[in-house]
Amino acid sequence: EPEVTQTPSHQVTQMGQEVILRCVPISNHLYFYWYRQILGQKVEFLVSFYNNEISEKSEIFDDQFSVERPDGSNFTLKIRSTKLEDSAMYFCASRAGGSIGWTQYFGPGTRLLVL
Amino acid sequence: KNEVEQSPQNLTAQEGEFITINCSYSVGISALHWLQQHPGGGIVSLFMLSSGKKKHGRLIATINIQEKHSSLHITASHPRDSAVYICAAHGGSQGNLIFGKGTKLSVKP
């Protein structure tokens, strides 16, 4: 069964460093998402991406964040200068689109720790 | 701003019990999702529903659009059902989800 994959599974970085989180969505899916979950808190929406551009973003998704789909398969989230409060689990998700493609399929997550 | 509220926050049940988790949301939505988060963190979509009722195995989800309320039921609960169950509403036209805080279910043998 097709699945969403994410790399790395864990990342430790120093405050101020740039990190890139990678996702490979399911191949025929058209809509892509990043969510994050700070330890002990609820999952929060960051950004949605469709047709090679951001379609919606939350207040969390400020200028320090960027997304791109560089090669038609990978979908990346970049945090330019990490802060302590960026420590969280980051989930990528994708869905097919169309009238029946509303179910989102989640990757296993990347646990980011900023020291 | 759409808010999604779940109850209870924590639920402990004995194996075989019938379980109900409730979800309410504050504004009109196009659909509501129920998801399961495993202890390791992985998230799996269980149901998406915009009206009525859906059933998958021992899981049943219902929604009442007028009352802005949904329930997830588990019949004949089993220890392997232990997980966090999350309801999430469509928050925008692109399908991005607004999550509730989740209900941590623990089923004892």
C-alpha cells in the first residue's frame, strides 16, 4: 500500500541553524500539508501546497518557514533559523483531491529538537 | 475562528466495553475527520464524514451537522484500541485540518 515517508525520523540542531525536513507524498496525490505537534499539545496546521504553490498557511508559518516541491516527488519544509520553540514533531500529509480524495495520509513524522 | 473540542480528555475502559468519544465544533464545516494517533506518534485517518453515520469494523462515527457534534464509538473494545483519538475539522477550502486535543483511550485486559 502506498505511504507517505519522511526523513529524517529525528533531528537535533542548534538554535539559529537551518533545517530541512523532507517528505515523499503518495505519488498520485495533488495536495500536500505540513503540520506540527509540540510535545503534549494538539496537532497544528502549518501550510498547504497545491499546484506548486502555497494555498493556505497559518499564523505559525512566518517568514522563517518555507516549502517547496523541487523535483515532483519530494516536498520539503525549511526552517531558516531555528528557535527553541520550533522543537516539535512535524508531520507531512497528502491527499488525492477530487470529490472523493479528502482523506489525508500522514507520514510517520520528524521529531525536531532545537538546543 | 473554528474551534474543535473533544471529551473526555482521558478514558480508561475494561476490555469489551462500549466506548464513546465526543467532538463539537464552533462553526460550520464541510467535513469532520476522526484520526488515531499511536503511542509512537503516527497518525492514521479513520473516518471522514459530512453527514449521517459510517462504520468500519468495530468503529462507528456519527455526525449531527445542525448540532455541530460528532461521536466516535468503539464496540467490544480491546487493548489494541489503546491510542489517542482525534477529531479534526476542515478549516479551509484546501482541506487543511483543525485538530482537537485528542482523547487518550486506555483499554485494560
